[in-house]
Amino acid sequence: MKAVPFVLPSLLLFLVFFFYPLGKTVYLSFFLTDARGVPRRWEGWTQYQDLFTSAEFHHSLLVTLAFVGMTVVPGVLAALFLALLVEKPVRGVTVFRTLIISPVTVSAAVASTIGLLLFHPSVSILSWAMKQAGLPDPRWLTDPLWALVAVSLVTIWLGLGFNTLVLLSALQAIPGEILDSARIDGAGFWRRLRHVVIPQLSPALFFVLIVSVIGAFQSFGQVNILTQGGPAGATQLIVYSIYRDAFFNFRYGYASAEAVVLFAMIGILTAIHFFVFEKKVHYQ
């Protein structure tokens, strides 16, 4: 009981900002609402049935899964490469570490605005550079395939600083005696990386992987600023679909059902990560 006063503020915050919104979302998903979001008629499981039979939802689901695949693994690999690159305390490495980790301080809105300067059809710096080099312009935000690639690149860069910071901290925590022993035994860089470094990094990699998957499923700002779900629904992620159904179509009950399904998907994938991949995590 002595710990209650210390835990109570956190419990109140969870109650107000997590449990109440979650419960209200589940509640609304069973009702048909008016334009203000006030429940008017009990619908039961009807909206869930409409959701699972909706071609638009199936499309959003496929786009979201493709987006997760295009951002999570490349983002983690890029962070691992950069962490290995700046891990050694050589002269001037602090400047490079600061530049690499700087996206930690950048919001999704700022990152997306930078993405507009790079990819916008009218003022694209990247398209101009490619034209100057004699390369074809891929029409980053107007071609359905390249639009998803552009949003994925912005998302990878946005999470790169945090992922690199976590992996760099884990790298620096590896005991030097283990690496020295591997060198004495004749292990080269790649063998040390595979048999020593990666196993020692596995807890950090496991954490970064879970956080990246959850973050990818929840991505909204990049899509809203860069593409608004287009072109032709090519970047219509589930989160953006929820936003459109709630605040443009005023279907709050249906949008709540989408949110509940998304929450369940993230929970299931997180559980799969723990039951499947955690077995390969090496804890000291």
C-alpha cells in the first residue's frame, strides 16, 4: 500500500489517455452515430461484418502490410549499418553521430515537409538532380508505385535516429574481451559480426524491430502531408482510412471498428514477435 501514492499518477494518466479512449472506441464500434459522433442506433457486429467484406478495407490492409515490409526491415538494417559505422571512437566521429541521430528531434510533420522538398512534382530537388544526371524522373508522388516508396523513405529516415541510437548504445555495451578473443581466434569482421556482435545485439534488435513495426502501422503524418492517400489509393494506409472515415465521412462507428481491428492486429503481431523471435534473443 505504501507504493500506491507513487503509482497512482501513472495509473490516472493511463486511465485518461489510454483505457478510456480504448473503451470508448470499442463502445462506438457497435453503434451508428450522427455527424457529431453521438451514438444513435445499436448495430452490433454489423459494422465489423461490413468492414471485413469491404474491398476498400482489404486494399488498405494490403497497402499497410506492403508499407510495413518496405520500412521495418530496411530501416533496422540501415540503423545497424550506421551504428557499426560510427561505433569506433575515431576523430570527428561525434559530428557524424550527431547528424545521424538528429532525426530523433524531428516530428513527422517536419520530416514530411522535407520530403515534399525532395519529392514534390513541382519543386522536387531529387527529380531535378536526376534530370541533371540524365536519369528518368520516377514521378515520386504521382506514380502509385513510387508514391509508396517516397512515403516509406521519409518514414525510414524519421525512425533512423532512434534506431541507430539504441543499437549504438548496445554496441558500446558489448564487452571488449569477447571481441578480442574472437580476433585472437582468427575471426574476421564478418564472422565476428555474425557469431559475436549480432547475438550480443539481439535484445536491442528485438526491441527496435517491435517498435518499428508498431510505428509503421501507426504512420499517419507522412501520408497526410505527402499524398493524402493517393494517387489512386496507393498510400491509403489503415490509419489514414480511419481518419477519412471519421472526420470526412462522419462514420465514427465504422472508423472505431477499423481502429479496434488495427489495435488487434498490432497486438497479435507483437505477440507473434515475442513467441517466435524472442527465443532467438541472447540475454546475458
